[in-house]
Amino acid sequence: MGQRDNRSPGRHSAPRDREKAPLRREALHDNYYYEDRKKFEDISSYSSEPRRQMDRAAVRRAKKAPVKKSPAGRGVPTPRPKRRVRAGAVISWALFLLVIGAVGLFLYMFMGLKVTDLDGGLAVSAGQAGVKNIAMFGVDSRDGENEGRSDAIMVLSIDSRTHTLKMASFMRDSNVYIDGYGYDKLTHAYAYGGPELAVRTLNQNFQLDITDYITVNFYDMTEIVEAFGGVELELTGEEMLEVNRNLWNLSREAEDVGAEASIKDSDYFTDVNGTHNMVDGEYAGGKFLLNGAQAVAYSRIRYIGGDGERTSRQHEVLKGLLQRAKQRTVFAWPSIVHGVVPHCETSLNFLDMVKLAPFAFGHIEIESATFPGEAEGAYDTKNGDGQYVMGFDEGLMQENLHRFIYG
């Protein structure tokens, strides 16, 4: 490196024979000289023999690696063991959390349910495959013990063949044979021997195959209806007047036992004059979404149509609740079940109820009938104790009941 030589050729000229020419000292714009090399250095991946050998070794290792065949026939590298172990751990934790959540939801739904096994001796007759018969009793007990006479007596028939729920109601005053007590009113069987004797009485008199029961405390029907979000029913003006009267009676009953009155002014229906006249008010009938208190008052109507109409109204409440359940999403089921089960007693175990839940909340057809009726030759008479009872033709009763249940 030295001072610039003005006699040197231009800086962009090159000697003709590059191999024989000596190293050229070219003056650049900064007046310093730099020495050129003979040739440019190749910096590509194959510029050196060691690098080429390393690449060839990597190719040989890749060819020797185990492969698995994909459905398309292409070779797919075997997954790394560490990734497989990690994925298995994630799946295991997910399943564990799913089980814990399911158990928690199950306990939440059925907390407070009273399960009581029947001891046997139910006099079960032959049934039909695909039809499950369950006795349902409605009692009106203030102490929550589900004792006393059954105000409502039904057989719920779940027909999985036709996806149909059939509700057969029995008149409370039906004159039937009660084991150990002779002929008496059907409603007394529950009072004499609880659900076991009541189920046996139904099986013996009507040749049924009932092995399970559900008892609902109608005194707690308010909470049950509220769990469903109300029940939609069609009421006549006369029924609206009776509902108001029964609401007033319910408030008095609560005061008599020192309970907090749950009846509010807004629960009463308003007549055509804008008042709550419970003497001779005129009410315009229609379709209403009844709350819990109103539904209980409706079910207690006794002075319109007698016992047969009262049974029919209880049917309407139950059918209305089932229709209401069908309108709710699957996410609402846990809260509905949680609100209902504390007011029930049953011989069904938890697994049975889990199996029945999709049927109850799914798309089903509902049919109902009351027995005995005119088709069964029903008539009023007195028993040996001088009590008014309802007689009927036992042959027609069994024939028509079985046709309704089994088709």
C-alpha cells in the first residue's frame, strides 16, 4: 500500500493472462491500493469435500429411518415418542376432567332425591316388551313425609316402540280390593300400606306389571312448577274465579301453620271490572302461563265437574309441564331436575332416571285417559261401610285399560 501511481492503467482494466499476471495494485477512490486475489472463493454448500460428506451421511441416515405407510401409500415418518406421550397425557387429563364434571352434574341434579326400594310381593302380571309402567301417586302432605291418601293415582306407560308417553288416571273413589282390607276406595291403599300396597293393589285389580313408583308431594307443587318456568294452560272464566278462591285459601293455610305466605297480589286474576272479586266476579277465560301458586290452586279446584274433572285438570298440569320441558334446551335440564327431585320419592335408581331423562325431555307424543269411565260401566254406589264409591265392570275395565297402555 503506498502513494498513488498516475502511470498505472485504469482501475477497471484487467490483464489478458490472469494466471501469469502478478498481483495487481489498483488505486481506488480513497487513494489506497488493495491486492486482488487470483480467483473468487466458492461459498456454495458443496464448496468443500467435508461438507459434501456430511450431507451424504445425512441422506443415508434419513433412508434408514423407520417409516409407516399412510392410507395413500406414502411413507410417513414415525411420530416422535415424546410428542405421543405428551398427547396421551393431555387426553387423559381431558377424560379425567370430563368424568369429574359428569359426576358433579349428576350429584347436583339428583341431590335431595329420596330413593326407596319396594320390598316385593307386588303381584306383578305379564306385560309387553318395550313398555315400562310406573305408578305415580300425588299426595298433599304439609310435613313432607308423603303419607296419607293419594289425591292423584296414575300409571305412566313409557312405550319405546312408538316413543309415546301414556298417562292413565284412576278415579280415587274406585271400588277395588285391597289386600288385607277388603273392598275399599282405591285412594285408601296408599294410606294403609304406602306405595308398596298401592302398587300391589293396582297390579292385582287390573293385571298390570308395575314394579316402580314415583310419589310427588302436591303441597310442594309450587316449587316444581317454578323449576319448569311455569305451565301454560287454557282456563275458563269459572276456573279463574276458583283459582282466586283457592289462592286465598292457600294463604290462610300458610298463616295457620306459621309459614311465610307465598301468595302475592299479582297472583290473583283480574275480572272484567279490574278487581279480584272472589264472590261473583266475571272473568274472561283464555290461555295463561301459570306460576307455581296458580298451578297448585288450579289443581285443587273441586267444585267444577266433580272428581272426574279434577283428575282431568291434574292431567293438564302434568302434560303442560312435559310440553314445557320439551321447549327448553338440553342446558336447562339440570336445573329442572334439580328443582323437582327434592319433592319426589321413588324406587327408580339413578341409572334408571338417567335413561328416562332423554325420553322425558325429547320429542314424545303424550296421550291420557281416565278410568273407570262410561265405557267401563262406571256408576256410583255405597260400600259395606256406607261410603260412596265408584263401581265398574271389571272385565271392561281391564280390557280397555290394556288396550290403552299396550295398544
